Amino acid sequence: MKLVRFGDAGREKPGLYQGPGQVRDLSGLVPDLSGEGLSPASLARIAAADPGRLPLVEGEPRLGSPVGRPGNFIAVGLNYADHAAETGAAIPKEPILFNKAPNCVVGPNDDVMLPRGSTKLDWEVEIAIVIGTRASYIAEADVMGLVAGFTLCNDVSEREYQAERGGQWMKGKSAPTFGPLGPWLVTPDEIADVQNLAMFLDLNGARMQTGNTATMIFDVRKIVSYISHFMTLDPGDVITTGTPPGVGLGMKPPLYLKAGDTMVLGVEGLGEQRQRVVPWSKPGH
């Protein structure tokens, strides 16, 4: 299944995506695609429904994040060897983890805002894992049974805040609009091999990133199992898994985003996003 959340920001409803102009309203089955709404029981209820009996959403409404505000938004750093190399970092021996603020999540085509004083705003196309079952100390072999689905993420990053301001990376990862997710949450049964998905990101029509999840240092099973040994994962938690090479930081000279730029990014089977970079304004205005 491809699941979406549609409608105005902050008032999204859950939906089933069947193709362009074909979104079915799921609000009669589940209150939202968040928390327990992403549990195996909830997804089974959606899967068992006859789509033809669900209300068809008129027009082409805005798509929000396909996951309602997550309790945890966790990210994995330097998870592609060639990306580590372009940034001058050593290949990690264990997954590097950091947090993104849950309230930085926005829809796949919403604007990305330049923080006040930002000079090094960067892009990162990634595949994100969405948890469906509470999990602690999970064996790698059991991970896929706990995953509600996968979605596309742009791990927007402010490199000065991340690397030059001291402390943890989350300083450069958590500003409003730094977490576009979607367009869809794709359930695992629709993905033949999550470790063989092509990825790309274009900036103003020019290809910047080309990659494949096959080159991850730590794969999906390892990542979820590893994190579950340090914290309890809950339904609706989001884990974004790292980016292939081609980020602005790695270019010579570095290239960073400015107001008016447009990013288009995609992962095979997970759809595409399109974001315009705009000056900072108070979120919600």
C-alpha cells in the first residue's frame, strides 16, 4: 500500500494513494497515520478494506508528511562510504546517530526555509524507515516484521550549525522545515529489495546526487536492531538512514542553497519531492 496524509498543514487526514488524482479517504478507518495508527492491526484493517467503498478525495489536495508528528526522529550519519569520503570523514565502525526535531517534519512539496543568518544550507536525499511496533533489543532477522513502511526524506542540513558551533549535529538538522517526508508511506510488501533502490537529487535542474541503497555501510536491518539496543522504538518513530555523495558540502568549492533554489529528489518506489527554498518566516505564517 501507498499511504498518504492530505489536506491543510496541521489538519491532514489519512489516505490511500492509488495513482494521480486517486486518493481514498481513510479517516473512517483510522484517525491518523501516526502512533498506533501505524501498528500491524491498523495497517491490516486498511489492507482489508475495499478501496472502491472508500470516499474518493476530490481534486489534488496538498500532501503532508505521510507520518503524523513522530515521537522520535532519528538519523544516521555518514552511512555511505563515498559520502564519508567526500566530507573527509573516516568510515564509521558503528552507526553514527543523531536526532532531528520531530517538529521539523513537513510535507514533501512544502517550502524549505533558510534559518536566520544561515550561510551553509545543504541537501541530503535519504530513505527513511517508519516503525510500526514497539521494539527493544531486536534481532536483525526480526526487524522487517516491526517496520510499518518506508518513505523519502530530505535531511536538510545547515553545515555551519552542524560542524562549527560545537556540540551535537542536531543543531544543524532541526530547524523548521528541515524534515520533508513523503509523498507516500510505502508498506514493505511493495518493495522487493530495500537494499537496491536508486536515489537522486537535482538542484535547479542539475543532477547533484546519484546513488543506491546498495552502498549503505549499515543496512536497514542493522540500523533498526542497533538503535533498539540504546532506546525503545515506538510506532510512528522515523529513522532516516543517510545519504549518498553529491551534497553541497562535498563540492569544490562547496555549494550551498539560497532563496529561490528548487530541489527535486526521489527514491525508486518511494516517489518524488519538490521543494523551493525561501527566506525564514515564522512557521505557520
